[in-house]
Amino acid sequence: VYVRKIRNELADHLFQASWGYISRLSHGEVINQLITETQRAGNSLRYEILAVAAAVQIVIFIIFSALLSWKLLVITMIFGGLVILVVRPLQRRAKMLGEATNKANRNMSFYGIDFLKGSKLVKVTATEDSVITRLAYHINNLFGVTFQSELNLVQVYFIVQALPVLLITAIIAVSHEVIGLQSASTLVFLLFLARIAPRVAQLQQQMQGYDIASPGMRVMREMTSSSAAEREEVNVDGLRFMILEKGIFLENVSYRYSESSKPVLRNLNLSIGRNQMVAVVGRSGVGKSTLIDLLAGLRRPHHGCILIDDVDLMEMNLSSWRRRIGYVTQDVIVFNDTVRNNLTFAHPEAMEDDIERCMRLAHFTEVVAELPEGLDTVLGEGGVRLSGGQKQRLALARALIGK
């Protein structure tokens, strides 16, 4: 339940964050956090709860043991302190291994996704052996830290299971020779000790497990906090966009990326009239994509304003404005879903006639006719069932639907 909760919370914050923040994220790292680190965070909470439960039981048994013989209890506590001193270095090592596991998981996820996405380049350049070698390095690294974590856990388990045997022997000798405690009372005390010892072992194991898994909790909190802090303000109470009557006007718009000291756009003035077609042309890096992001409200100008008719874009309900935008990217996004759901992604309420009309305009009808299940064909991850040109046609048809 907790894992599901933190995954939903992280996903919600991520997709509510600004595009500027999302564009800086590593996809592999995000996937790793959603799948692996959330599970480790859930494990850390489970270990924490089990440790508290074991600690409560230990306290109860200690109280009863003190009523029988506080002297034997003091001896037991001293012995327990020695056990803690022996185990403490292993617990510190567990925390270090937990951080190493977190890093190894992240690297494995990052490089695995990266190489799979670039598999075409890998094949064309005949670098399969190099990629396999690099992946094997990260796999072996993950195996190594995982193995060390498990070995460390077993060592702690052995210590806390073996040392109580020595403690029982010492208690029998002390109670009989030094304190002169009756045999019946000694047996009852040992019974309580027999109840305490497994719970102490459990407590040590749970604390060790928590030390290993807790970096996952820290990573999740950091990611959730940072994405929540970057939450995008879409101005839900702003003026809803209905129809463009005059045009789009940029007045002295400037924008600079946070990592750059030089503005990519400086004092830009532009007028785009209603029903006017405009092409933005220029060399790489002059701000063409940035301009489109500004018009879509994905980024906000540092100076100047963008007017939709006579309304500042920042005073408008951004969701209502964006739903009227047809957006086709250079790298076409195709979801692992049916053709129909890809086409109607932004407008699931679209009618069949509208879908057919937009497919004809984008010359996509012939492509769908050749697919085995037509509009209900699942396109696979990244649209592997379509060629590059067919993906472009799908993107054009999707942009036209609802417009």
C-alpha cells in the first residue's frame, strides 16, 4: 500500500512539474526511482515498523526479567551492549552498501534504457561487443554490492544468534555461584531471555535492513520534494480561451536558460495574425524551439509578455489554451497503445468522422488500412510497427484532431 502511495505521489508531482524541470531529468533515473527506489523505500518502512514492534516486545520482557532478578538483568544488559559494539561496524557498512546499491541500480537502469533506445545506432556502427561489455560492467557492479549487502546481513544474523549461547552459559554460572538464585527462578529468567534473544536478533536484522533500504527513502523524498517545488502553475481560475479573434503578439520577449549567461531570445517582437501561416527559420541554437515552448506556455518569458488577442498568456487558463494547440515534435512520440488511442490522446471524446477526416488530411488512412487490426492495432513501444514517415503522419493527424 505504501509503495503504491509513494509511486502515485511521485508520478503526480512529476507530471504537474514545469516542462523546464522535466526536460532536465534523466529518463533512466526516473524509471529507476519509480520501480526500484520506491520498492526499497517501502521496504525501509516495513523494516522500521518491524523494528519498533520487536523493541516494544523486548521492553516488556525486560520489565518482567527485572522483577525476577535485576542483577542478572544488569549482566544481560552489559552483554547486550558488547554485542551492539561488535555489530555496530557491520551496521555502518550496511548503510554504505545501501548507498552503493542505490547508485548501482541507478546506473544499471540509466545505461540499460539508454542503450536499448539507441539500439539502431549500436547495430549500424557494429558496437554490440562494446555495449555488452559496458552493460556487463554495470550488471556485475550491481551484483557485487548486492552480494556484499546480503553477506553483511548474514554476518550480523550469525553474531546475534551465536552469542546468546555464551550469555546463557554465563547466566547459569553467575546465578548459581555468585547470586545464589533458586533454580526455578533461574529457569524462568532464562525463559524470558529465550524470548528476548530472538527479538533482539530480529531488531538487529530489521535495523540492518533499514540501513540498507533507507537510501531509497531518501532518494524518493528528495525527488518528490524537488518536483513538488517545481510544480507548474496553469492558472485554473484564469480566463478560458475560446477562439482566436485577432492574433498572437510577442512584445519585447526575452528568455535565458538557467545554465546560460546569454539570452537565447532578446527583446523579440512578433505579430501572428488570425489565419496567418508563419514559418520560423534559423540555424541551430537560435531559439526556434524555445519560441514554440513559450507560445505553448511551457516556459515563461523573463521579460516582456505574450498576448493572445489582448490577454496576457500568463493570465489565461493554460490548459484551455493548450487544448487548442496542434503540436508535432521533431522526435515523434508514439505510445505503446492502439492507433486509435494514439490519435485521440489529447481528445478521447473525438468522433469517428473527425478521426477519419484528420487521417485523410495527414495521408494516414492508407497506413491504417495495411495494419492487421486497423485502428485497434497496438503499435508497440515507441511505435515500432510504423516507419519514421508513418509516425510523422500519425503525429500530424493527432495534431489536427479536435481543431
